[in-house]
Amino acid sequence: MNDKASDRIIDVRTIIPRERHPLIFDTFAALESGEHFELVNDHDPKPLYYQFQAEQAGRFNWDYLEAGPDVWRVKIARRW
């Protein structure tokens, strides 16, 4: 992983499931306003989106960069 948070790519396909969401939310918490990371997954991370909505409403942007069928890539950015 690069030093700048905005250059981060988190490929959770290689991470055991119980560690995925904590890693993602820790990464998000470390972002400065306007920074982002890219999430790579083997399925649509819609449940994660709903968790972000519940816990970080109004504080993030969620943009699909690729939507399957084998790989999903999402840009997750801190709004403020």
C-alpha cells in the first residue's frame, strides 16, 4: 500500500471475511477530507454500503468503478 491514503487499494478478496469490514472502516477513518481509497471485491459490496449509510451518513461518497460479474471496484471517499 502506498503512503498517501488517496492512493490506497484494498483488495479484500484475499482477506478473511471477519477482518474485512474492520480494515475498511479503519482505512476510512484515517482519510483526510477529500481523500479516497479503492475497494476491490469478488461480489457487490452492497451490505457494506448500507453499513456506511448507517454509521457514516453524509460523510462519504461511494462510486462504482467496476460492477462485476467477477470483480467489483468501488471508490470510497471522505466528504469532510
